[in-house]
Amino acid sequence: MGKLTKEPLKYFIDKHGFDISKIDKVVCGTKYSALLLKNGNIGVCANLSYNVTPMIDYLENLDLNKTEYRIILNAYFNGKFNYSNYRTKTGDIFDAMDFKNYKNIIMVGLFKPLLKKFREKNLSISIFDRNKKNSCLTDIALEMSYINEADAIILSATTIFNKSFLNIINNTKKFCDVFLLGPSSIMNKDMLKYRNVKKIFGAVFNKGDERVLDVIEHGGGTKEFLPLGRKIYI
């Protein structure tokens, strides 16, 4: 069982601080926001339809109650930490996990390529997503009851900025494996101290590769910018 109970973004601010002088550039598209740190690191975070201002100055008045600040902050820690994991392995979630060992799997946040892999292997999975409409989704009203009974949860990293992360993991049963997933993932080992979080799957990009920022600024999503980086996990 994990030991951390503080909301992740607040936890990382308290432990590592937030230094806007280290940010070189911020861009915001319709699907993602991204920032370039002065050391060349690139951080990204999904927007989930929120309007985010691509300005650095306003970050001086950081407000963790405002979603657009949380998105930029998530991208900041994404860029700060995702390059510094000496134990990082390359691969996606299906490279690292054998889901045949689980009986009750749910996905919080629809990842269509991953769903395709589950279907190809004839593995059953229930999916919840508050921001999308799709015939594959289970009624959102049932989400918490499914979370209570799951033995494996594939959890979108966007739950960190939208404040649903703690509520989800704190409602998992004792023997449940939680896998945090998505390019928005903050890949710091302290995330593994939260209740039941076993692995974190994210992405990293070549330092200073402004192609990533250009794609995001012009409305591109994971299909367009993930090929410019590589999938990693801890």
C-alpha cells in the first residue's frame, strides 16, 4: 500500500518547487499543451478541451484550483522528471504486462490503440471516460462501483490535473494493480508511493526537438507527436 496521500501536483511543488525561470517556451493547442525548459527538456499534458493560455508570466500567480494552471504545471513536472529516470525501460504497456492474469480490468480514460490490443487478444475490459462518447464505454454512473472491484486499473495520467486521481486510487481494493498511462504521465518514482500504483507508462522526446511543440501548437494529438519520441516506463 502506498504512503503518499497528498494531491500529486501539490506534493511535487512542496518537494521540488516550481521555477518559471527554467521555462523557455509554452505552447497550447486544442488537444495538448507543451513547454520547453531551458535545459532542452520537453513536457506535455493533455488539455481535455480546456482552454489554456500559452503565457509564462501569469504562472507567477500559480493557482492549483484552476485547471489551466494545473495543466501547465503537469507539463512542467513531466518535462522536469521524464528525462532523469535511470531505471527507465523502453516499451508500451503491452510490452511490460501480461493482462491474462487479471480477472477484472478497467480503463479510466479511453485509449483506443490499447483497446484494440485487448480485443485482439480477446481480453475483457470495462472502459470509463467522462470526456468522450463511444459505444465501447460503460455508463459513467457505474465507474466507482467498478473501481471498487477491479484487480487492475489502467488509469489515464490526465486524472492528476483534473483532480480525480486520489479519489480513484483511494477507492481501489487492497489487491489491485494500478498502471498510470499516457504522455501526460509524471515519471517520478514518488508516484509509485501512491496507493496501488505499480507502474507508470509515459513518453520522452529528444531534447530541444521543437517539432513536438509545433505539432501540439497546431492542434496535433498523440498520433502526430508520439512518433517523435519514445514510450518509456518505470
